[in-house]
Amino acid sequence: MRRQRERWCNPAVRVTSGTVADGIREQLFTVGGIPGVLWTPAEGCGPRPLVLIGHGGGQHKKEPGVLSRAFPYVTSCGFAVASIDAPGVGGRPEHPEIKRLVAEMTEREAAGEPAGPAWPALCEVMVTEIVPDWQATLDALQKLDRVGDSQPVGYYGLSQGGGVGMHLVAAEPRITAAVLGLDESDVLISIAPRITIPVEFVMQWDDAGHPRDSMLTLFDALGSAEKTLHANPGSHFEVPDFEIDSSIRFFARHLGSQGAAI
């Protein structure tokens, strides 16, 4: 993982475009070969807390689910918010191994079979690449005047973003609070005790892909002294909108707020 991070040689942020609308400044950027987006308040300058948002599987950095969190974090709390594309999606080039594993799982699903070894293999490939990508991005963003390196950092991620996020949080001491969930595995249970920061953990009670017993085991394994379980009825894709408001309050409490949190 260290070798993967070093491939970018600590590059700077290169802003490729920028817009301002509804009080939010949006800047598309690259860090080495990593495409990302940074949202900050349109007015004001100086360092501020940063929230990193990991997207779900097959999605990208500006998915509606990312935007629905990023915008209120900026407008309600005055945070900087960043998201990057995972390997093989969005502005990233096609990733042959990820493509092969996804195709294998799709074929097995169509045949009514479990994902088999393709799923843990896909998770390993993804984590090996995107965790160092996130760390290189954080290195670069903290050099910007609008972010800085003196303020706390949070992470938000569910589903694939939740699984990747657990690996990232366990490896990255700069992250001091996280919203995680909608993913579980034996590997995640094994690393959960290393996560000791405040966590808001989200699960769906009727998630066919992630059984409630396994999710509860993962929550119990977290080493955090402060952790809250948010279990809602419904399937994997039916997380209620009010969980966004809860995450705003969570981050405002743990990262501080430069605005009035909901």
C-alpha cells in the first residue's frame, strides 16, 4: 500500500475547472492521476474542517448521493468537502482486473449464484489502490489555503464507500470522525478494533446483501468508545433522507462548525 501511495510522488492539486453557485464553490481537480472535486463556501477563506466522501460501487465522485451530503456540509457547517473517483469509474481509465471481477460477479448473480471469491478479490484490489489515493489527495488538499492542515478531517462512506472507508480510517490518523456502514465482511470485522474514533454506523434492517446479524457483529467489533448505531427498515438502497441531517449534526459536533448546523 505504501508503494502505491508513493507512485504519485506527493503531487500538488491541479484545478481543471471551477464554478460558483448557491453559495458553493466547486473545483474539479487532479492529484497525479486521481480526479476529484472540492466544494467549499463561495465566500470566506482560510483553513476549515474537511470531510472526505467515498462513493458507492460503480458510482463516481459527483453521484447524487455524494452531492446530497456534500452541499449541506458546506452550507450548514462551512466545511470543505472532497470526493474522488475510485479506480475504473468516472474520470479514471478502465481497470481490467476490476472489470473482469465485476463481470464474473454479474454472471454468477444472473445464474442465481453467490458472488464467490470474486467479491473479496474485488475488495482487495479496490482497497489496495484507493486508500493510498485518498491519502495522497488529503496530503495535497491540506496544502490549499481554503483547507489547510490545522483543522480536523472527517470521512463519510456507505456501501463500497463504507468498506473502503473502514480501511482508510484504520490507516489514516488525520481522520477523527466517520460515518460508515452498509458493508460487512470478515476482513472488516478483523480491522474494526483498530478504529477508535467516533463513528456513526448506518445499516438497513432488510438489506439482503448484508445480513443484520453480520452488520451488528461489525458494529460491536468497532473499537470506538463513542459509536452510535442507526438501523432503519428497508433495503440497501432505502436509507432515509433524514440520515443526512443526522450526519450533519455528527460532523458539526466532532469537527466543529463554521456555520449553523441543522
